[in-house]
Amino acid sequence: LESQKRFPLAILLHGQAATESQWDSLGVEEALDQGVSLGALAPMILVMPYTGFIANRDSFPPDPSYEAVILDELLPAIERDFCTIQQREYRAIAGISRGGFWAYSIGLRHPDVFGVLGGHSAVFTENNAPAAHNPLDLALNASFLSDADLRMYLDNAASDPAGQGIEVFSSRLSARGIPHTYVIHPLGDHSDDYWSAHVSEYLSFYARAWPRDLADLPSCLEPSP
């Protein structure tokens, strides 16, 4: 990298009927470029993987799973090929719809890896995953969440049926006093138009605690802090 700096990382997962181009079509790159140029956003590396067939299966460790793809294949490849800050506080994982499910299923279970989670119209349902992997069960029962210190963001349009599961998830976290941000927008639905309208807000949340000035980022010439 020209700056010879290490950057925060955001892994952005697409929805079930979409591809890795979804986030790009929502304008995420333009939103990041504009935010960084205005000094309103921290510079970061965005990785938008194609989730493939395995992400549409309800399959979880120890069986072949999308969780293993992210943790055992994608993340090591990112750290090999890009200069990232390899601390959890500087890693976000977020997703749209089915991708939001995976972001939370993976992120809640691995707070040592990811410190920031985003679920945008995330689809949380009672029976699509074992309790150890289902965000709804983890919100209710996972003892480690109280001390996980995760920054969590959730949102949906008021008319979106996915909001039902997100509301249950949020209420379970609230009942345990676990901080999180949940926004219900009055307009929109479960669509690209809705997510595109809010993509800048998503980036702002991920990057809220990240340095906005290149000079404050660690050097790529030295091991990650």
C-alpha cells in the first residue's frame, strides 16, 4: 500500500439471492470514498466475498460450514495479502438479510476475532440453526456475551417481516443489559433501495471508534499491534 499503513477491516456479506456485487451496487465504495475525503469516515479495507452455495445451507461446525470458510480460509487470506490491523476492535463483520444472519452467528461466537457486528435486515429465525449457532439462542443464553464487549448494529424497515426476528433478538439483549444499537426506519422494505439509502450509516457505525487520520494508523512495516 502506498501509505505503508495498516487498516481496519470490514467483511461485508451479501443476501441469499444476491452475489458479491450487491454491496458495490448499493454504493458502498462511493460512500466510503466520500466519507474518507470529507474526514467523516475512517479509511478501511472492505472485503465483499461471494458466499456461494455453502452459505445457503443450514450447516454448522463440525460439519462443513460458512463459518469455517470465513475463519479458516478468508480471514487468513486477507491477512496474508493485505495490511490490516489484526485486533478484534478493528475488525467488523456485517451482512444483509441471510448475510446478516451469518455475520451475527459467526461474530457472536467469535468475539475474540470480530469486535464490530452489523445486521441489516438480518433474518433471524428460531429453527434454522442449532442453539449454539443461532443468534436468537445466543442472545438468550450465551453467558460469554455479557463480557464480550461487542459493538452491535441492527436495522430494518418498519414493514420488513425480518424485523420480527430482529426485535426478539434485540429484546433479549436488552433484558440482559447487553448494549447494542437497533434502528427501525419508517420507510422502505427488504430491498436494495432500502439498504442503499442507509449504507453510509452502516459504515459510520463500523468505523465509529477507528482513526480517521492516516497518521494515527500503525505502520505496515511492523507487525500488527
